[in-house]
Amino acid sequence: FIQYNPTSLERNYKYEVLTEHDLGVEIDLINRDTYAGDHNAQLDPADEKLLEEDVLTPQDSKRSRHHARSVSWLRRTEYISTEQTRFQPQTMDKVEAKVGYSIKKNFKEETLYMDRDSQIKAIEKTFEDNKKPITKHYSKPNVVPVEILPVYPDFKLWKYPCAQVIFDSDPAPTGRSVPAQMEEMSQAMI
């Protein structure tokens, strides 16, 4: 077995890639400078809007107002459920939907950040506001803080992925003693 070593003539040869130039396809596998973009090029303002991140805008169109109107002869969907599930705490999806709706409702009253600079200023303002000490409650004038504690992430356990699991019934195998169930469940995997 002999290891193949290309010569300098082979290494320096540029192979021609034949493409359809009249279709705008220009491929150069050797010279990577062909694809280097012009860093000083200015984007058209219409194209800059496409690159901006999506911002929630209030839906004030005629169509959305028409669909938001409540009609007396339409009823909200009611799902049949057992008594067990009826009184369980709300799922996070429902809570997040309510929070999202209230934020969207507040957007109508506040000015929206239409450009990137105002978004950056608003984000930086939250860091500055966080440095101000809290001396009173925002809505209850008689409530004052007794002690202010910093909140930090769990530096030891943050790197481990986890999931909160709620079982409908006890996952331990039935018909065994409690120590045997505990032993089997300690080695169980989800």
C-alpha cells in the first residue's frame, strides 16, 4: 500500500466548472473570494424592513374588528370532562395565552418600536430600571419591602436538562411491597 501525494502542479490547477452563465449561475469552487460580500453595500430601505424582526402590531383592521365582535347566538365551545380534571390548575398554555392577550391589548396604548435603535434603547432601559431600588409597591401604597434578595440562576444544575412530569396515576408497579416499588422506581427511566 502506497500513500498518494498530489504534486504541486495538481494542487495548484484550477478545474473549470461549466455552468449555465446565461441563467446567472456562477460557481467557483476554488476561489472563495468570489462569494465575498461587499460589507460597505447599503440595503434598500424596503429590503431592510424584511430583515427586521417581527413586532406584534395591533390588529385594527376592519376584518379583525368584524371577527372580534361577539354574537349572542354563537356559544363558546364547552368540553365534557370528568370532575377530576375540571378543578385542576390551568395549564401553562392557557396562562400564557391570557398574558399574551393582555400584552397585545396594552400594545394599542403604547408606542411600538418600529426601528432597531428604539428596540435597543428600550432593552437597555430595562437594565437601567432594574438598578433602581424598589421602595414601594406599584399599586398598593401601604406595602413596602422588608428585605430585597437578589435572584440568580442555579449555577450548579442549569446545565442538566429536565422536564416536569405529572402522571395520571401512580406509575409504580402494583402488587409489590413499598420498598420493592421504591427500588424499582429509583431505577426507572422516562
